Amino acid sequence: MDKVYKHQEMEGKIYQTWEESGYFQPQLKKNASLYSIILPPPNANAPLHFGHAMYVIEDILIRYHRMKGSPTLWLPGADHAGFETQFVFEKYLASQGKSRFDYDRKTLYQMIWDFVEKNRGGMESQLRRLGFSLDWNRMKFTLDEDIIGIVYKTFKKMYDDGLVYRAKRLVNYCTKDGTSFSDLEVIYEERKDPLYYIKYGPLVLATVRPETKFGDTGVAVHPQDKRYQKYVGKEIEIETVLGPAKIKVVADETVDPEFGTGVIKVTPAHDFTDFEIGQRHNLPARQVIDFNGKLNDKAGKFAGLTVKQARTAVVEIMKKRGLLEKVDENYQHRVGLCYKCKTVIEPLPLEQWFVKMEPLAKPAIDAVKKGEIKIFPRRFEKIYFQFLENIKDWNISRQIVWGIRIPAWRNTKTGRWMVTEGEAPSGKDWEQDSDVFDTWFSSAQWPFATLMSSPKSKINNQELSDYEYFYPTSVMETGYEILRWWVARMVMVGLYTTKKIPFEHVVLHGMVRDPLGQKMSKSKGNVVNPLELIDQYGADAVRFALVYGTALGNDQALSYPKLQAARNFTNKLWNITRFIDMKRETLNPKSEIRNNLTIKQLNNLAQHKNDKEIVGKTQILIKTVTKDLEAYNFNRAAETLYDFIWHTFADKYIEDVKNRLNQNSFLILHFSFLILLRLLHPFMPFITEKLYQLLSHEQKSIMIEAWPR
RNA sequence: GGACUCGUAGCUCAGCGGUAGAGCGCUGCAUUCACAUUGCAGAUGUCAGAGGUUCAAAUCCUCUCGAGUCCACCA
């Protein structure tokens, strides 16, 4: 053995033998306690980042339960990541001097497919580098035919149940990316914009968006506002930049009398609050901004101007005509932006498919309230409830091509819609909706969709699908930032479709930040690639460093000292093994070399006081580590193991035993270390495998050894 | 406007009701035979502040101050 552990020479080979061994596949048997996790599918088109490396938590759980003897499934997948991927592809097109509008739908889809296909596999080999014991035979892609079929079925069922409806409503629209978004995809930024006080006949009102005034179909005040009582319900004559006009005054609770003058203009087609006011008071929605972000001919001579240009132009004319009372230049407010390209989101009226969320949210709330689903750490329950209790209907239409096309057809003659499970309706006059589903709509079905579409297996003469066997899954482990985007939606749709919870426990990890505690981002240029760290420190060390010293659900700053410490720890393990191996040669013990000595058998073997002591302490360690794993206290389990192996086992016990080593104490030394390796295996799979085989002189993998008890 | 997290040794963070902990750093010593990616010994903290509950509080409660995050959304 070398003096130093060289991970570069070991990890690749070990992973290969694991994969060939078939141990990643669950050993299905009847009446066993099952364990399953569906991997949150990484974007098929992008390299892994630290968020994915945190899935090491799942590998720890999977390896632990596999060793405990459960049929254990960890199912990998890849996400087509609809808008994300199309966004990247369009950037690529732009670099070639092209745009998506240069191609028809079919060609564009195929081009993105090929683009993704070219990058496929990268992410998968990276998951292998991390040592993840995923069952690659069950790999799924979100655009697999059978997955699409299941998504169609769900949509059709929702439609038939009246949970999906088509409506012209205001949506968050990015005029640059040319698609609408759900509420979650809008980010807000604090901005300082001028607040214009505009004269509307006898009234004055404040707005930051004078360019939308062509879409005004009313003026609103608070019902209790005494100043304006006399106008309520009446039409007032106003002077506008396009000449004189009449406009109705309504009273609505949502108006804040403290804001501005207490009067607001109502522009139902371009503001969410105004849309609602419009609905309540029968004010028509007049769209004056088009989907290209420019004003249309309803804006008279301002038609063709962008929103920004129009604002300046309108203000200028109002100034000239004395229609502007004053301008507050220091007005602070928050502006909605496209989460991807940061363009100002334009609320625009668009016909879309919506999912009614309230009936879905209720059972999802109950499932957690009743404890059928548990969330770890507990504090995230609040965020979950808060989201579900205030949920709004979900816009699931996206105006892109990269995704699952919505199986809805419109009759060009009657205008009626028909929803199917994917097949085109008979007859000539049907035209399919050109939109695709929001990626999260299909992702919400991932746990049951993946299992339903896996091949059946024979279990005790019974043909069972993975769905029948494994569902509901045991754990959904992911970053807390997608609790609402994904986890909550999986619970809702899972409960709706399968009538069962999709998973029993939700385990949430925190973010990995850069060494200074800053969020990693491409624009800041502080992104660290986990694969580079694996090259440098080894996968075991990277895994260990990510778990060690950070409580579940907390963010952590990437720490090089910690990585180094973890790497040194692997070296320590290596040298403990070297010592034991060396002593074996000199002592040449003839007694039973069995690997599976239990701690109790070991206890009976112990004669010397210190041998008894180390066995006793190991016994306690087993209990502690097991308990911490069951409670998802991964950091504590890791810290306890590190401390025990290094400072108790190596520093104290080995230092003591090395001077009095005999046949008997050697057995204690040897077998108790094998127990430690097994305890450590879920955290550091590669080196523990290597050392286990070195010491036991057997071909048997530590992966399928029994968890110490 | 609501909610959450964090504030513990120089730095990064565990601990979350029973005599202050780890990693890195620091000081001194050791070392041909498992390991310098080492060992031994050691220094370093009114656990942000103020009140309260308790036999006992870094740990529970209230408030204050600082750092950060999320949600709602203002026309």
C-alpha cells in the first residue's frame, strides 16, 4: 500500500464495479420494508452545480437503507427544463445571428432536441463521479413518450373534473422572451420611478404608468372617501392627450385613500388590481400594449412606440397641455421582472389554460397538518402552508416549443375546445393549441409518472409495476428554494391523481454559497464547479465536507479548510488500514476471519480492559449514528464518526493497542474497524469500499453488507 | 406590510435545558518503523444586548440591536 490515499486511482474503477454488480437495482421481495427516493431530475442540458452535489444526502439515505436490508430504489431522471433550455438555445441562436422566428415549430423543436442530446450524458456521468448509487436501468426523461402520456391523462382528467379551464386573463408576460409566466417566475426589484399626478377633469390621480392611460376604462376611489363621494357612479368629462373623453368613477375597497390623491385610474387590461376592479364594476378591458411591448392603434398617434418611449412622449404632451399637476421624482416601488432576462413583466390579457388550485391545495394542506407527510426541518412547514393557503390559479400555458405540447384542440369553425389524452380529434377543423405546458406542471407528476412508466417486475409470482410496489415513495429530498415550485405542487397533483401522498418525508437542504458567503452566480463569476473539487480532493471528501458542520436546511459557505480536513480524513482511514494490514502480516492470525462479526460477538472476544472499552464505545457509536441518520441529522452523524474514528479509535485505541497487540486484540482491532467502515460507508462510499475489500480479502462489496447493529 | 434564518474561540460553523465544542488558524514539544494530508500538550469565548420562566438557560419566552432570506404587493 502507498503511504498516501490516491482517490484518482480508485473512484472510477470502484464505481464501475458497483454499476456492473447490479447492486444499484433494488432487490425486490415481498413483505419487506421498502425504501425509495426519486432523484430531483437535473436539467438534461446543463452541467451539475452544488445544488446537485447536495443530493449526497439522498445517497447517504439510500446506502443506509440498502445496508439495512430494504429493497431500495433511487430512480434517476433528466429534466427537459422547458423555458430554461429554450432560453439557452435562443441565446445560442442569437450568437449565430438567428432567432427562433426563423424556424417553424417542428424544426425548432428538433433543433433543441439535438442540442440537448449533444449535452446529454454530461450530467449523468457527473452524478456517477459523485458516487451516487442510482439505478440507471430506470433512468427517465421528462419528454419520454410514456411520461408524456401520463401527463396528458392528468390534464384530461383535470379538464373533465372542471379543474382546468381556459380563460382570457391577465398573465405575467415577458415581451422579450415572448411567453407568459406563473406568479412564481416573477421577481421583484426595488426601483425609483417618477410618480405623475395627472389631471382627470375635476380629479387628480397619481400613476407611474401614464402610457397605459389609453387603456383606462374607469377611475376608482375608496367608498368611504368623503372627498370624492359626489363623483361615485357618475361619468366625468376629462381632457386627455388624445382629446376630450368621458370616464366612469367607481368606488372600490382596494383603493388606498392615503396613496397619492386617493384616486386611481383603472386600466383592467394592464394591471392585476385594476383587472379585478374592472370585473367587479363591469369596466371593459381595453388592451393598448401588444405582446411585442409596443402600444397599438388604440393609443392613436402613440401607436408603435415602446412602453418606455410612450411614457416619455405622453408626459411631455401632458406637460404642454397643463394636464400634469406635479411629479414626485423620488417615488420608490417594486417592479416585477422576468426571473430569467430581467425584462419588466407586462401584465397582458391572454387566453390561457389555468388550473384551479384551491380544491387541490386543501388536501395538500391536510396531508401535512395530519402528519401524513412530514417536512424536515420543521420550520419549512410554515412556508408550505403560507403558499397553499393563499394560492392563486396556476397559468400552465407557455408560448414556447420546448416542452410537452398541450393536448387541446380548437375547432376553427365553432371556436370550441376539445381536450384529449394526446390523440387528435377526428375531423378536419381542429387546430392544436400551439402552447406547451409549464415544465412544473409535468414535474409535479414526477414521482408517480416515473414509477408508473417503469417496466413490471415479478415478485413472488406476481407481476408488479414499480408504482404498485414502491409508491408512495419514502423521501423527497431537495433544496428548500423549490419547496413551493415543486414539492407543494407534487403533493397537490400526486394526491389528486393517485389519491395517495407521493412521499412520506420531505427533506430540505440549504444552498451552497461561495467561500465568502455570496450566492454563486454566473454574472458574479464566482461559480465553483463541484467536479473540479472532486478532482482535487476526491468525491468522498467533497461529499463529507458538504454534510459535515452544516445543519440540515441551513445555507453553507463553501469551505476549503473543510474540504482539506475531509481529504485528510480519508488519508487517515487509509493509514489505519495500512497499519492493520501490516500487523496482519506480522501476526498472521489464524483464527476466524469473518467479516460479519456483530458487535456482540466482538464483545465476547474482548479480554483486555481497553479492548472491552473500545467495543463498548463502538456499540454506543452505532446507536448514535443510526439515531442521527433516522432523524436526518446528517451533520451530527458525520461529526460523530469523524471524531470517533480519528480521536478515539486512531489516537487513543490504536496508540494503546499497538504495544500489546496479540491474536485476540488484533481481532478486536480488525473487526471493530470494519464496523466503523460500514458506518461510514454511506458518507464516503469509495474509500470505505476500497478499504473494506483490502482488509476482508473478499470480493464482497461493503455496499450490501449489513448495517451494524 | 407579513414570515423565516442567523448573530457561540481570530475565521467557518456544530450544539439548542444540566459544568462551553469541531475544523482551520495560533503557541510549545515530539517523530526513522500506519499516517507531516502526523502525534502530544496548550492558549483563546460575560454563547449580540436587556428582561423573564426554571433548582439549572448559549439552549425556552418577551423586547431591542445588527446581518441575510423569502412571501405579499402599492396604482
